Amino acid sequence: MCSPEEEALLRLEEVFSATLAHINSLVLQPLLETTPEPSDAQGREGLRLLQQLHQSSQRLWEVTEESLHSLQERLGHQDTVGLESLLLLRDADRVLQVHVEYIESYASCVVVQAFQKAAKKRREFWRGQRKALWQLLSGVSSEASVGTALAQALHQPLAHHVQQYVVLLLGLGDSTADPHPTRELVVHAATLFGNLQSFMSQALDQALATQALRHSLSSRLRDVLCTPARRLLQDSQDVPVTVTPLRAERVLLFDDVLVLLQGHSVHTFDLKLVWLDPGQDGCTFHLLTPEEELSFCSKDPQDRMVWQWKVTQAVCQALRGKKDFPVLGAGLEPSEPPTCRCVAYTFHAEGQLCQATYEGEWCRGRPHGRGTLKWPDGRNHVGSFCQGLEHGFGIRLVPQASEDKFDCYKCHWREGSMCGYGICEYGTDEVYKGYFRAGLRHGFGVLESAPQAPQPFKYTGHWERGQRSGYGVEEDGDRGERYIGMWQADQRHGPGVMVTQAGVCYQGTFQADKMVGPGILLSEDDSLYEGTFTRDLTLVGKGKVTFPNGFTLEGSFGSGAGKGLHTQGVLDTAAFPPDPSSTRKRQLGVGAFPVESRWQGVYGPFRDFVSAGCPGDEQETLLGFHVQNSRELRKSQEYLCCERAQPEPCADRMEDVLDELLLHREPPALRECLRKALSNSLHPLGKLLRTLMLTFQATYAGIGASKHLQALAQEEVKQHARELWAAYRGLLQVALQRKGQAPEEDEDTETRDLQVHGLVLPLMLPSFYSELFTLYLLLHETEDSLYSQGIANLSLFPDTKLLEFLDVQKHLWPLKDLTLTTNQRLSLVRDKCFLSATECLQKIITTVDPREKLEVLERTYGEIEATVSRVLGQEHKLPMDDLLPLLIYVVSRARIQHLGAEIHLIRDMMDPTHTGGLYDFLLTALESCYEHIQKEDMRLHRFPGRWDSREHW
């Protein structure tokens, strides 16, 4: 059965629906019939607000009709339609929102006095409507103006209607049993409309106060400050307050801004960017804004509390983007605005950010978090901020004078300046990848021009305060030169080596970019000049030239215009040609640049990172980041939003990296762990290795591929292996410390060298092998050429002839198990004689690890002995006199190219623990074979006459 309250609600909705229709025809429609269209801005604004009110009234009538229909359905089918079907209960929030929209539209009309202005414009019409209009009203004096009557006609019915809603809903709630499932709906609706009553009262009060303020302001201030939607919340003329340091004459708090009037100046503060700090005493509180810090002081603590409370609630309301509902202060506790916000703001004060617009996250008046800065001159910065300054990863675009050209900085920032790793792409198409400090290039970095530049160059090395300083390598593609050495204040200064594309090398002391004083010059044919040079690398003064044939020329050197080089001295032709080994000793840079100090710009930051305990927030600052290539995106705003690539699993968090090291501390797990780390560019060790690879290629590839730099490169690779092992040990100590475990004891030199050569060097050598082996090829080119000729000559021998020529004892020849015809024997012997040993030795070029190469040599020796033992029918250990000619035979048949380079690389990179052992013995034997083959061409004359390689044996 339906309750009396439901029936009363039905009658209430019927009456209100009819009233709204009557108000629409009697008041709203005539208000909108303003002809012609107002010509002034205020008139057009008033008309727009009246149209908005009419639309709100229409929606209010529609929802009232819908509510009426739901009541009729309930009363007509009370046995089948439940109480929850009533629109007021099932959709109370939507009904409420329609009422709120009407109230806000009405309040905006009150602020601009739209009713009074409309009544004045059509005075005669409204005089005829006066009687009908007053019939809608109660408690309004007959002497009141038509404007006042219009305002009341559009407000009174709604206020009465909402009041009746509350009474009837409360009664309906009392009549509904407590366990009834719809009771909560009834209570909720009653609460909403009770709050709506307070909201209506407050909205009207604020509108009237704002209307009064508009009258008290000058036309200039009214145009600046007063908009129909803005509401005055507090005025210092009503509740006194003083503000410092601006000394405002009047303080106005609106629902969206705080305004300070100071003479002819108007200071406006967006409430979304206002933070409140309670003061230490009872009469003061502080406001933080992006560019000002204001102190509010009042003589009366109660007045201070009013302002503080009003500002706090106004900030909350501004951040929510709508008026509070229920009304401000309806709760038991005042709401607190969030400390972190996301807002756009344009700076005006002089300084770095003047006229820049920041859009992003804030905290206590400062950009803090992710955000974007845009300057009027086209500069853009997107990234992380901390307390108002760029801090963390950020990307900045700086436009150049030429059209569509930008300098792009992708870098880590600290307190407003670039600091840490960065990639800078300049409008000139130059690119810098390296480290910064205080906004300047500092530490290790690479600056490279575009490949198509008129004068291409690349500098790889150390920087200090934006200038090249310390050890570095510069390649001048235009002149075909590479400088390796020391720099100071952006100039070559100190010991250095110059390598030219023509194969000429210089070493000496440089000052102000020029080589001066004593130095040496090495030509492609190994001629050596030792003496003094002019600044343009011309020989001058006393010097000595040593020619490849051993002759020396010692005297004074000079040059004249157009006359070339001239000298006066003594030519000594008595010397014997130098041994090739002495020529190989002519290596540059070894004494001038101690290997420990060459790449401190790479090692140093890593050591500092480890010493600091590997802080996670500095990991990317040190190790760099991965971003998409920007050149295709420079013209698009999307460029400012480019994100770094997501790190691979187990490589993005330093905790995972350290945990992985702790889990794999014993071989062979340690070897596999290091292999994975070094192959991962996002792992600290992998990043360090790739940076060292970059320096190695910059020094020794291309123009730098000079045989006179082989020793420099070889000791550099060993040093890199030591540094990588030290880096691993440093990370391991940090991992142990984080887990509260005891650190490992310091290694002695012997243990360290064992791990470096046995573990690290084999894993990292492939990264440097191509450039390093090229230097060995160049250094041993002459011997390898003689060796190749010897191999070619020996390949003309049939097997038996070659075994005989090499003085291999016949009882060791592996022929007696062959029972074929002569013709068949010839072909098979060529393919089968010591074939297993030959094929085994050929595998020496399939690996880069010196130990694996030595193991191949050991297996080759084993295959030779196995073949001999099979021939002899018993186990047989070969003495050196028998082994050497057999090994020469196998080497000649293996035809390994560049064997001299292979042997010397193995010797130089071999684990020192193998010195004097089996591997050392076998390598020495291989060296002897290599030297014998070089000389075999000279022994061929011992064979009487020529032989026919096709003759039968």
C-alpha cells in the first residue's frame, strides 16, 4: 500500500510541474524576447545567461515530469511496482544535479542583474504583467520593483519545492521499516535535498555579495575581475586582514582566484596554485604561490581563522573544478587541499623562467614531478622537476636562428643544469654523447660531426668545463689524420701521437694545437726520424734518420720555400739491416701515456657509483638511457613526449643486478653470469664494456690502424680486463654490504691476474679482437708475407717429397697402412697424411680466446703423436727433434693465413701462468715452425734439379 507521503509527493510534483510551465510562459519566454539583438557586450552577456537559465528550467521541468510519471506508475500498480522505482530514490543524484544546474544559472543572472536590466528594457510590457507576476509570489512587497519580483518568481517556487521534498522524504523514511531495502535510498535522497537547501542559500548569498562588489569597483577593475561565473567568498573590507610583502589595500577572495588590490596594480593568484602554511602565532598564516610568498596577518585571531578557513576551502573547491556540495564547512572536519597538483602556469617574474609556461605536477608552489616548460622563443623542456628546477631525465629543444633547426638535449639534470649522461643533437648536425656537469660537457664524451659535413671530425675523450682536456682521440676526416694524446683548454697540449692516412706517424710534445720541440717520425717503410720539428711538422735543426736497411743519416735538417727538404750531415752505410723484431719495437705512445691513466673519464664515474653504494636513482645518470631516434620527430610536438625504452627484465633495477651477482659467485656459474652481464648493454658491466669498445674503435680503427700502435692497443686491452674485474668486485662488495654479509678479502696480485686472464679476458676479447688483430696483421705483414711464400712453395711438394725434404724419419711416415695402386696412393696420401692433425690445427682461427687457441695446438700435438703411435704400433712420445719437422709438415698443409699475427697475439695475451709450461713449449715449437717456413725458400736449391709434381712415387 502506498504511504501518505507518496501521495503528497505526487501532488507536489503535479503542482511544481504546472508552476514551472507557468513561469516559463509568464517570465522566461518574455525575458528572452529582446528585440533587436543587444549591441553592447553586457547586454549580450545578460541574454546568454537568460538563455542558459531557460535551458536549465526546461531540464528541471523534464525531470519533474519524469518523477511525476514514476509516482503515477507506483500509485497505479502498487502491488507490482516497488518503492525503489521512484525517480527521486533510484536516481536521486541525477535529479539533484539538474537542480544544482538551475541554481547556478539563476545565481549568475543575479550577479549581473539580468532580471533588473531586462525589466528596465521592457518596462511597459512588465507593467501589464505585474498582477499575474505577483500572484506567483508570497512575502514580496507590492512596492518592490519588477526586477526584484522577476528574481523572486524564479527562485521562490524552487525553494518551496525543495523544502517540501525534504519534509516528505523524511516522513517517508520514518514510515519505512528499518530493515526495508529501500530505506537507505530514502535516507540518501532526504540527505541530498537537505544539503541542497543549504547550497541554494549559500549560492544566493554569494551571488548577492558578488553583485554588490561589482557596484563598488571601478569599471576597469570590474572588467578585469568580474565574470558571471565568479563568486566573491571574502572581502577584507568585511573581515580585515593585511598582506605582506605587497601591502595590499584590499584583499578579495573569489572561488577561483585570490586578488590583491594595490593602488592601480592588481595581483591575481590562481587558487589551484596556492598552498597554505599555518603561522607560528595565532594571527598569521602564509600562502605559497609560484612566484610569491604571502603572509596574512589579522589583529583578531578570529578574523585570521575566517580567512584561513575560507582560503583552504576555496583552494579545495578550485582544484575540484566545481562548487562544493554539500556547502563549504558542512562536514565535521574541513577538507585539506592536496600538496601535489597538476596545473598550467605562465611565469612573469624576471629570471630563467620569465614568460615560460609550465604544465605539469607541482608541490608547494614549485614545479615538482613530470612537466613541460615552453618559452615564447620556441624553447621546450619536458622531463622531471624538483623544487622548481629541472632534476632528473629531461629533453630540451632550443630553436636556432635558421628555420626548422633545433638543438636537442636529452640528458639528466640536477638542480636546473645538465648533469650526468646526455645525448645532444645540435642544429649543425653535430652530436655529443657523454657526461655533463653544471650544464657543461664534463667527463667522458664523444662529439661527432655529420658524416656529410664539409670537414668531418670526431673527438672521443675527456672534457672539463665544456672543453676538451685530458686524454682524448680526435679524427680529422678532411685531413686524414688522427691525434691520440693529451688536451688542454680545447687544444692539443702535452704528449701526443699523430697518425696520418698516408702511414706517417709523429710522436712528440704539442702546444696550442701544434707539435714543437723534439719528437720522432715513423714512415710507412719504417724509416725513423728523431729530432726537432716546426709547428707545421716540418723537420728542422739537428736530427737523425734511420732507414729500413740500417743506414743512418745524422746532421742538420731544414726546408726552403719551394726547395723541399735539405740536410747537411753524415750518412753511415756500415750498419747491417735491422732484425724485424727490432723494427717491431718502434711502438708509439707506450711510454708517453701510462695505460692506467688513459681512460679515467670512463673508469672514474663507475668507481664513484660503486663507492656510493650503487644508488638506484643515479643508475641511469651513469649508465645512460635508450630513446628513439629524434631526427624524424624534430618538427612535431610528439617529440617532447618521447619516452625512454623500457629496460629489459632484471636489468632495470640495481637490486636485481646485485642479487644476480650474489647467486653466481663460483665457477662455472660465475663465468656464465659475467658472460650475460657483459653482453647486456643495460647491465653496468655491459655498459662499461661498450664504452671501452667505443674508445678502442675510435683510437685504432680506420686511420688509427697503424702497426706502430700495436703495443699501445695490446696493453690497453689488458688494462680494460683488469678494470672490468675490479668493477665486478666492486659490485659484489656492494651486494654483500646490502645483504649484511661480510665483504670479501682483498685479492693479491697473483689471484687477480689469474681471474683477469683466465676469466675476464676471454669473455671481453671478442669485443676488441677485430681492431686488435688488424694491428697485429699490419705489424707482422713482412714476416707473414715470407711465410705465405714459403707455404706456397712447400705446397708444390707431394707428401713423401715434403716429408723427405723436412728430414722426417721414414719410419714415422704414415704410409704402410695404404695398400692401393700407385695412382690411388698418390691422391689419398695427399689428403690423408696427418689429416686429423692438419684439420685440428686449422681450428686455431675459429676462436679469439688465447687459451682455446693453445688448446687447439695441444690437440694438434696429440693428433700427431696418435698418428705416429699408430704407425709404430705402440705408444710413442716424440722428442723435439722429431716433433718439429712433423709440426712443420702439419703447419704447411694447414695453410693458416697470417700465422705470425696469430702467434704473436697468443703470446702477448696468454695467461702468464702458462709461461714455462706445456702451452709455452708448444707455442715456442709453433714459432720455430713459422720461422723455418719463412726460410724454406732459401733451402730449395739443395734439391738436385727440378721435380715433376705429377711423377709417380
